[in-house]
Amino acid sequence: MLSKISELAIIEDGAIIGEDVEIAPFCFISKDATIGDGTTIAQNSCIYGKTTIGKNNRIFSHAVIGSIPQDLKFNGEDVELIIGDDNTIREFTLFNPGTKGGGGKTIIGNHNLFMGYVHLGHDVIIGNHCILANAATLAGHVELGDHVVIGGMTPVHQFVHIGDYAMIGGASALAQDVPPFCMAEGNRASLRGLNLTGLRRKIERDDINALKSAYRELFESGKPLKDAAGELLETTTNHYVIDLCNFVIKTKRGIPFERKNI
């Protein structure tokens, strides 16, 4: 199907527009942008710089996608923003591309929901099927796995890593890494247990029970965290537990939890 582009939109020469794309009045599309098939861009949205948007994305009004990083070290380098397929990007969102110091790319996967006023800072990496509620804000170099949920009004500190199926409660302030399958909340956010509601939708009961046992051993036994993770890796064959332990061992910012004495 032919694309439906308003005469009141500004499309710079060089922009690549796929088939069946809708671009509403008063939008701006950069000469270096690529818009995939079936994507819709609502009125007053702006796509800047070297931004690649995949297929069947829905971008709502007043979104600003690909504007230069909010990093004082940025000096006009060649950087990118790459967005996958089937994402929903709601009103007044702000997505920045990468920086030279972070590899030059911000990368967003597929089937994600970004609610109103969400901000993705430079060099962010987001997996698939994530939900960021209203006004969640990710600083530079934050990395999210798959099926992550971040509650509204929650800022995430730069370089934080959040694992698969993790959930961060609304109005939290997260400054350290959150392992996969876990839930954190508070200011400053700390672990509150496993994200059982999310896990029950996707993971079998036996695997959840294995994760429960691993969580107790890691975060409630009083053992040094990485020692406990190493011991679990020597005995478990459950791939979810292995993922959890490897995350714990590799964390750079540390994991926020209440430490208990043996």
C-alpha cells in the first residue's frame, strides 16, 4: 500500500519511508531517518538524526525521537538510534541516540510500550516486551532485558542493568542493578522478592520454585553474595537459576538488598 503522508509534514530529502506509513501534519523527518513499513507517526512528532525505525511502530503526538544526546561531551559525532518493530511510543516521549563513549548507538527491541513522558537517555539498550509507565526515565547506558516493567515516575541511574522479567515499582529511585526475575521498589529501591506475578504468566511452576529457593540462598542466607552464586552454579541445572547467578556474579554496580548476618 502507498504511504499516507500529510502535505503539512516536513520530510527532508534523503529520508527513507517504507510502505503503508502514515505521517500526520506538522511532523518532521530527518534526511538520515528510515521509517519502516506500517509505522504511524502522529501530529507534531519529530524524528531527528540517524534514526532507524522498524515496522508497525505506533508513535503518538509530540514524541521527540533521535534528538542529540543530553551529554555535555557530545560534539556532533556520528551516532544512531535504532528502534525495532511493533513498539508503542506514547505522547511527549524523548529518545536520544548513543554517544561516542558508549558505542554510538541506542538500541530498542520489539513489542515494547513506552507510556507518556518516558525518557530514554543515550546509549540505552532495551530488549523486547518491556513496559515503561508514565514518566519513567532512564539515564545514559542503562540496559534492560526482556519483559521488564518499570513503574511510573521512576528514574534509573546511569549504567544500571535490569535483568529479564524484573519489575521496578512506581515512584522508586533505582541506583543499582536488579537481577532477572526480581522485584525492587522504594527510594532508594531495594529488592522485595521475586516478581511472582510476572513469572506466573510466563514460567512453569517448577522453575518458579527453583527460583524461590535460589533467591533465599542468594539474598537471605547471609552468605557473601557472589560466593552463594558460585555455589549454586556448581549444583543447579535450571537455566533460570543459572541466569540469575551469572547476573549476580557479573554485576558492576552492585545489587540493592538487605544484608543479613549469618
